[in-house]
Amino acid sequence: MRNWKTFSKGILEENPVLVMLLGTCPTLATTTLAMTGVGMGLATTFVLVCSNIVISLLKRVIPKEVRLPCFIVVIAGFVTFVSFILQSYLPSLYDSLGIFLSLIVVNCIILGRAEMFASKNSVGASALDGLGMGIGFTLALFVIGSIREILGMGSFLGFSFGDWYEPMLFFITPAGGFFVFGVVIAVVNIIIRAMHRKPKEKFGCDGCPNQANCTNQEGGCNA
């Protein structure tokens, strides 16, 4: 149960983008297309999981005085690896992500999880935390990217809707990105509040735990 909570919290309740509002810059910059958002999310997830594991393994070795520079070196190594892989096998995605791929090194989501979680917890828990946060980040980028691509470009995952659909170019502009971002945040907040809403208390005999033993339900519970 504890492992599930560690993993699932980043997907919705502590979503790094939609709840904690981290990584806003790459979120808005790489979500004009759904596929680009997914690519950014998966690259960040890989770096998150791997850096969390390594930092958790080395947490007793890294001096506290230089922990942040050490974290950045570890993260930078995995970002470089991802960059080489994308450049070799997915050059179009590599070009689409541009400088934001390199900026994963200083992404506050990854640094935040390294400082607040991986440096204080076990390897398994750190891996689950990184995976959950990465999936939450990827889902947020996919949803925002899908909305912007459908409304702003008249396509989805690269498949055009045809000439009958007139795209609204506003949604692929920075202003449109902020608008969609705000709407998705509002929807997620409504969902989270609904999940944590307490059921209304029942009054009278219907809410009484001793209802089955009550001998006078018509005139009130006497148990």
C-alpha cells in the first residue's frame, strides 16, 4: 500500500505540472504537438528514474556541502545519454525538443525529487517516486499537447482531420498554451477536491449505528 501511494501520488494528487506547477517552461514550449509532449515526458521520466536510483545509492557518500552540484552532474550524465539516443534514432523528435532537452538538467522537477525524496529514501521507493512523477508529467504534457494540437492545428498525433476542419491558430500560440494550461489545472483541481470530499452525515435513524437494535424507529432512536 505504501509503495502504491509513493508511485501514484505524482500522477494526480501531487502532479508536478498541474498541482505543484513545476516545469512550466518546457510544458508550454513542447506541447504544440501531442507527440512532442510525450517525447519530452518520456525523456524526463527516464532521467527522473535513473537519477533517483543513483542518488539514492550514493546518498551516504555525497557530502551535504556539495550535494546539489553532485545531483546536477548525475542528472546531466543521463540527459546526455538520452540526447545521444534521440539524436541517433529519433532525429525529428530531437530537433523538435531543441534546447529544452538539454534543459532537463536543471528541471526543477528532477532536482526537487532528488533533494526532497531520493536523497532521503531507499532505492526502490526512489525509483517508484521517479516513475510516478514522470508518468504524471508525461500525462500532463500529452493532455495539454493533444488539446492544443486538435484545436490549433486540426490534427492529432500527426493525423490531419481534413479540409472540413478549420483550426484555431490561437491555441498554438504562447497565449493559447497558457489558456489551455490554466483550464487543465482547474479541471484537475475540481477532480482532486471531489475525490477528497467527505460524504454528508446522515441524521435521524438512517445515520444511527444502532438502527438495527432500535425498538422505536418511528418516534426516534432510543438505543
